[in-house]
Amino acid sequence: MRSKLLALLLLATGWARAQDPLVGYEYWFDQADADNERIFVSQTQQNELDLGNEAIPASTLGLGQHRIHYRIKDSSGEWSSVLYRAFSVFETGPFELVSGEYWFDEDDQNRVVFPVTPGQAIDLTISPDASALGIGQHRIHYRLRDDHGYWSSVLYNTFNVHSAGPFELVLMRYWSDPAYQTPTDMTEVAINPSVSFWETANDILFCDWSTTGNTEVFFQIKDDHGQWSSVISASIDVDAVTGAPIAPSLPVGPGSVDPNMSYDYTVTPVAGAGGYTWLLPNGWTGNSTGNSVTVQTPGTIPGIDSIGVAAYNGCGASDTTWLVLLATGLDPGSFNKHVRLFPNPTNGESWIVNEGSTAIDHILMLNSMGQVIYDERPTSTDRYTLDLSNAANGLYTVRISQGTNTTTLPVMVQH
């Protein structure tokens, strides 16, 4: 059933006033302004007319928005200007909510209808299917419908779609320039290998920053699904670093090792180093970014191997320093105390010195893959120059033959 409209025919003051007495007013709805459609309502003659309490029936109007137009007539037959008010005609209650619909973002062509338990007031929980949405921020729009077919206003909520786990952290970036869009000192550091949890403050390195000392640093972390974290800030003591550190000293630790044992190796701290990278032989375990490392040897180890260490900071990494390792169980006959090779490590030339009575008749040098890269039968019997200036960095094996005896010596090339 449609409600009757109580039309308050008011302008700003709600009064009409004229020099000649006012005798009445007429009104019409919407465009129904023909002579037989306008309705005149006479009033007792008066100089002021209050229309605030006039009740105007609107039962013949359809549901929806309408306009009522009206004008006032005085005793001389003159009319005022036409005034109007907008209003709406609604169904009478009670009303019950019976259904709703939702859609994502701007995709209102694919609205999804959902039922609700009918009621004048409801507590609504829906479980929309967002499986087809891409990663990132989205909006869900929704509205409710009552038992008379009327819809509520459209409401919305913002939400984010994230990748399904597990997540690994792969990259960090940080800066101090507060210009978030294009910071001038942004630094990116790969997290390799990726991790699920990371102590960020321990891994922030700086290179030639204009601001040193206590500095407000902003940073973000990126996961393996391409998602960045929120920007976080921390006050950090920034070192005045302008270049990569020098190579560490030779690691201090056992030069002879046994299988299934634990050993400690240490280097003297390097000025300007933010951390250290330890390179272990195949099968060894241990991890450290400090100037010392604890390692565990495997069940079997080769006769000759090496452990390396490099220092790094925000400007780069140093050369790697290598310590040659010998297996304790290696056959003592494989080494001749009268044959020496030095310097070792070398960055160019090394010398083989024979301090024994048996002459050297054959020198063979092999790389880590077992390939022969040097094969010489020297004429000198007590001293021989081994030119390694063109050899790649790495560990090599030198086999020195003296008649029926063979001496095996490791040599590390480090340019």
C-alpha cells in the first residue's frame, strides 16, 4: 500500500506574503499541469499564508521520485511564481531483508547473489569466492534487497589477496633519503640462500653513504612470490665505508684434518668488513658470517683440499684467502721432506726446491677436475720455476717424480 504524502509546501521561510490579500493556492504533480490536472485550494483571505500544515494526498502516484509544483493566488487574480519540492513515494512497511549480491572491483557485470535469513535487522556473514582474483589489493562491493524489491546503497570493503605459502625471503632494499618514490641512496641486497626468517639489522651494509653515524634507515623485504613488506625504519649506526675490504689473513686452524671431526678456523678482523663468506670443501658443513667458523668434516675426505674466506661490505667483496688442508690419514710416503714448493699460495711464480740427493725428472700439475695443465721434464736438478701467472684461481696438485718415488704437493693460485 502506498503512503499518503504530507507535503510541506515551504520555501526558506514557509510563508507567502503579498500587498493584496491571498485567496488560495494550486498544485500539481510532476508534469501534470493541464487545466484539469491542477488542483486549486481556496483559503480565507489574508495577507500571510502558512502552508506548513497542509496535507496533500499522493495516493495516486507511483512508487519513486516525484515533484510537487505550486503557486499562490491573490484577490486581484495574480499568481506567484511556480515553486516546487522533490519527494519520493515508498512502500509502507514492515520491510524485511531477503537477499543480497556482491561483486569485486569494477566487475559489476558479474554480480553474485547470496541468500539471507529474512529479517528487519540481520547479522550478515558471507564467504565470497575470491580464487580468481590476482595478487594485490581489491574491493568487494555489496548491497541488500528487501521483500519489496528495493536495494540498499552499495557498501564496500578493501582487502588484499596474498600468495599461498610457504614464503621465502629473497631480497632486501634500504635507503635513508625520505623521498620514498626515488630515494637517491637505495641499496638492494639479495638474500641467498632464501630464508623464512631473517635478522635484518645484522645484514644491512652501507657503501659511500652521504650520511654516517646514527641514521634513520628505511627498508623493505621481498618474498619469492614478488610481494614487498611494509616500509620499516630503524636508527642504525652507519659506518663510513667507501670501498671493498682487503683480503683476510690466512685462516688460523688445523692444517691436517680427520673425517667426522669438528674444527674451528679464524681470521684476523678486517677493517671495514661487514661480514665474511666462508667457502668449505665438498661435504663439509658449517655456516658463519663472522671472522670465525666451526666446521664438521664428512666421513671421507680427499688427501688435499682447502678452506677459503673472503670479507665483504656494502661496496663489495675482497679476494678469497685459501688455506690448504691435508688429510691426516694420507700416506706419509706421498710427501718428501726434501722437496719444497713456495710461495704457497702464489699469485704468479712458485719455486720447487730439491734439497735431497735424488734428481727431479718429471713435474705434473693437475687442476681440481684432475686435468693435466702442466707437464714438464726439468733439466735443473735442485731448483725449478713454476710459472702460474696465467693459471685460474683455485687449488692445484703438483706431482713430482724422482725415479720410482712420487711426491704430491698442493698449491693454491690466488691472483
